[in-house]
Amino acid sequence: MRVIRTAAAQLGPIQKAEDRDSVVARMIALMDEAKRQDADLIVYPELALTTFFPRWYHEDRAEADHWFEREMPGPATAPLFARARELGMAMSFGYAELTPEGRHFNTSILVDRDGTIVGRYRKVHLPGHDAFDPERTHQHLEKRYFEPGDLGFPVWRMLDGILGMCICNDRRWPETYRVMGLQGVEMVVLGFNTPSVNSQRNAEGIEERLFHHRLSVQAGAYQNATWVVAVAKAGDEDGHHLTGGTLIVDPNGKIVAELAGEADGVIVYPCDLDETRFGKETIFDFARHRRIEHYGRITAQTGVVLPD
Amino acid sequence: MRVIRTAAAQLGPIQKAEDRDSVVARMIALMDEAKRQDADLIVYPELALTTFFPRWYHEDRAEADHWFEREMPGPATAPLFARARELGMAMSFGYAELTPEGRHFNTSILVDRDGTIVGRYRKVHLPGHDAFDPERTHQHLEKRYFEPGDLGFPVWRMLDGILGMCICNDRRWPETYRVMGLQGVEMVVLGFNTPSVNSQRNAEGIEERLFHHRLSVQAGAYQNATWVVAVAKAGDEDGHHLTGGTLIVDPNGKIVAELAGEADGVIVYPCDLDETRFGKETIFDFARHRRIEHYGRITAQTGVVLPD
């Protein structure tokens, strides 16, 4: 048994006007609750420190820079790191990263029990669009405010296991899990902010959105025999509703814990990394069963090439 | 609207002693029923003409050759082709193929309304093992009796659409659907013979097997915005039970039709290929969203490479 007691720490809505100090206080309260439940690791959502700002259009791109962090930890997040160190709690959360070179990424980090940042991931699959779209019921400007991640899908040894990260829309892409699976990943942690209505198909409401969410993470877990910990920012942000759906999926693809509601909350589950072995050694023993000679299109072409 | 009225034609068990003429008569009865329901296309299971023989061990490999077809159509299957032509019914079914060069494949074909074989697929992901395994509760010798398919995952234009095939265990591998998705596939047809008990984990019974089946085909459909038609051989073959789970999944990942029971039976559903457009043009518009520069491991390495 190699158990990581893992806390999936959902955040309820963060209004546009709420400042980082307030959010960090909420995150610390969740961490304290996770500690009471004896967690080793706490996972927070994507863009945990602010509202889901890609819904807001700024004609002047630079106006959006106040949503970004120029250092990590910075003044607002230092108390979170301090508490995590004090509690010996590993953690992962997402934030908007502005690099010293002026580049913008949708980023998450993996922080060990001693407060060291051991891993950094930058969101590869940016959904949405890069210019104002009057045909949508709401904007989803991730392609405007971020560039695609440039770090691939690495994994890291931490807490006696092999951990990886992805963010929100990445979870819908089987390539995400497979690249990590090919590095032996045992737990994928991911945060998300998913609008409850598809901006291009109003009829697609929250139940269908949650169905696609669960389907994608359960398939990714099963097909790579890995734990997946998926954590939502949920509820009504300035009139824009985000789905909940915070859950933990075992290496068999089963949901073992799911958080109800849209408020700040924690679920803790003892994830035994040794449970990944059966799948990795049998039906998904990649070395015995994969046939890469027939997968060429996956890396040779980006878009569709229709047959003659 | 580009509707293919599609019949998923499940076969109940085929005992070891049952001959091909008898099986073909059952297949024709299902075709007649599909025609009464105005189907354009009928899909039968993997290895439709015989029992699931990879459960039987022959020390002399050549003894198994009697399970294989040396020509298609051959004497036993000619009546099936004749009836399909007469009814103007397109069809797909699986069989064990022995080539003139003496090669063995687990094969399926796609036959147009006029009886022309327009497509041939050879199973790429062979599960199981190649030698007798005394530790298993039953044998699964696909790696003994077949070589891996050598044709990749092509697609074909037929019935005013783009169709592809895969077989059984292929459906658990996201690469299968993705390679076809990258060719614009609108309907994947597949047959399967899935033992109701995992030969390496007895506790994994039929409900869990069906869960993994549904999860895999629903994720493949959603993530490539394609119809998937999955057809079982079901029930008790000489004391060895196969799951049912014949179903049709829409391009949204939803099960729209599912056949109950383990007997011969047909479900017909009007699959509108234009329903694939929304997914292909928005969230799974590959050209806009895929990032192949980060997928390299998927085709560069077969097995796992652990991090340092």
C-alpha cells in the first residue's frame, strides 16, 4: 500500500470584486479542514486565486494583466505556502502566470510538504476563442489571454508516487492522460472552471456538461490505470454559473468520492497508488499491447485529413 | 440530415459444435428483421461465424485453422451476401481470416448495398496471451492464433458518410478512435466477444466489464464526435459466459439504444451523420485545438518510460 490521503478542495464562486487575500483565507480554511481529516495532499481548482476572468473581454489585452501572478509565492499567496509548510501538507493549485519575459500561461503547480515547488504545468489545450464573439451567450477568451503551454505533460516523483497535472479542458483530450500514462503516472491532479452552459449551444446545460466531465476523467483514469483528482470552481460568479463536479476517480475508472453542491468544501479519500498496478500490468500493459506503427496520424497531423 | 438506419445485430452464444451454416441462417434471420425495420446497414459481432475459439488451447497451432475462412465470401457465407444484395442492405461482420500466404488475422469487413466488400480491417490490439497460462481461470489466446493487424485504422466513404471499423479490445484504446477521428470518421462499427469474468481477476464480474465497455465506447464517441455501433456476441458458450452490451452511442457520447438480454436480437436506430458536425466544429475542432508538439511519446514509445 502506498496511500496518499488526498483532499479535493472545491472553491465556490469568486466574484470579480473579491480580492486575493480573501480567496487565500478561504483556501487556508479548506486546508485546515483537510488536515483535520488527515490529508497528505490538497488539490484546488484552476485559476484558484481569482474569478474565471476569461469570460470578461478587454479590448486592451494588457488591462487583463492584473489577473496574473508575477511571482509564486507572491505577497498574496505567501500565507498559503506558510500554512502548508506548517501543516506538512503537499498541494496543487492553478493560477494565471505572467513570466518575467511577459508571457502569459494558465498554470498549475505541485508543491511538496516542505513548501518546495517541485512541478509546474502550463495548460496545453486552451478552449474558446481569441477575439470578441457576439454570437456567443458569454465569452470564453482563453485563447486571447493565454498562450498554449510550452512544457508538455511532465510527471514528478512526489509523496512516494508519480504525479502529473493537467487543467480543465485538457481532461477531455485522451492525449493528455496517455502522455502521462507513458511515464507511469499514478495520480493526475486537475482543476477546472466549467461554465454550466455551452456558449455555442444553449440547450446543453449543466447535466450534459457534468456527463462529459465525468466521462472524460473516468475514461482517462481507466485507460491509463491512474487515479484522477478533479476539482471544480463552482457556482454563480457575477451571474455566470460554473458546474461543480469535484470528484476522485480510481484506476479502474470508478468515481469513489464526489462532492455535492457549489460551495467551498473538501472531500478526502485514501488513494492507494498500488491499486494502479493491476491495470498497468494486464490489460493496459502498454509494452505488450500498444501498436505505435498504426498511431502515426496522432502526432503527424493536427487537424482532420479527409479520405479521397 | 444524412441518416443511416443502423441495425446492431447481437448474436447469442454459438456453441463449439455449431456449424457455420447454422450461424449464417441465424444472421440472415436477423437481417430480415432489420429489413422489416427499414435498416440500411446491419452490424454483427466479432468472429461472428464461430464460437469464440481463442478460449480453446491447441498445442498444434494448425489444428485451429478450421476456425478460419480462406475466402470471403466462401461457401458458408455466400447465402448471407446473396440476401444482403437482394435486400440492398449494407453490412459489417467479423471473422477469422487465413490469407493465401498463410497469415492469420482477426478481421472485419464493410460490405456495401451491392455486395461489394469496400473495406477490410484487421484487429490491431490483440488481448490475452500466446501460450497456455495455467494461472488463468480460462484461456484467452488471441496472441497465439492471430498476428496484429497490418492495415492500421482506415476509413471508407460509404452510405453518404465516412465509416471506420475496429474490433473488441480496440475499443478500450483511445488511439483507435483518434486515428479514425483524424480522418473525419462519422461512424465506427465494432463487434466484440467479451468474457464476463476477467481471467486474471475473478472478482471483476459482468457489471464491471460492462461498465468498462460503455465507458470506453462513450468516451471514444464523444472525444471524436462520431457515432459508435458496438455489437456483442453474448451468453453462455460451452460453459463460458460472454457479456451482452450491444449498444449505439451518439456523437455526444450518449447511449441512444441498448439491447437487453443475451439472445439473437436487433436494435435499429436512425443515426444522423450530420449530428457529428457540432462537436467536430467546436470543442473537438482538432485543427484549432490539438497540440501535437506535446504528444510525441504517443508514437515515439510503445511502453512506459519512468521518470528519473
